[in-house]
Amino acid sequence: MPNSAVEIGIPWMKKLITHENPFILANIRELMEQAGIPCSIKNEFASSGSGELPHFDLWPELWILDAQDWGRAQKLLVEINDNSWEEEWTCGYCEEKNANTFDYCWNCRKERFLVEDDKN
Ligand SMILES: [Zn+2]
């Protein structure tokens, strides 16, 4: 496997998480970036058959790009898991289940549908 980190000029990269669903990974990336943690997804299009990858069963991977963010990224991932992974909301458009941290449905990308109390 070629060392792509060197190829694109990034001296340090570390894989944080692998997930079969690229949309869930993209949402985690958004949360990381909101927290100021630079990261990148590899194999994002592995299942689309782009022809560039030798294996089509590769899951997308989320890589942290800066060593100094590694500890924070791990903590944030734990928080994402602890706080919201099990607590799901159901998309009002396609009825797909989403993790609580996601503001957009991973399936249809529509904004989270919330039923709020009237505020008078
Ligand atoms: Zn949806």
C-alpha cells in the first residue's frame, strides 16, 4: 500500500475510526471540524466502484491530520458515541434512523425534522 500521507505532503496522519456508512463518517468529520480538528476521509467512494481502488469491500476511514488533535479527537468520538449513538431520531422524510448528533438525515440529507412545542 503506497504511503499516501507522504504523497500529499502531510507528515502525520492517524486513522480514528472506520465505518461502513460513508454518510455517518461524513457527519463525524463535520463534528470534528466544528471542534477545530482537521480530518480527512479515505476510501469514501470505495463502494462506488471508481476503479481507483483494488478492493471494493474497503470501508471508509476517518483520519486525523494533526498529531496534537489526536487526544481531543478520541475524546470527541467517545462523546459522540456516549451521548447520542444509541439515542436515535427518525427522519420525517424517509423514516431512516439517525444518530442524535446528526443535524441532517444521513440517508436523504434532509434537515432534521423536529416536533417542537409551541412557544406561545
Ligand atoms: Zn431521511
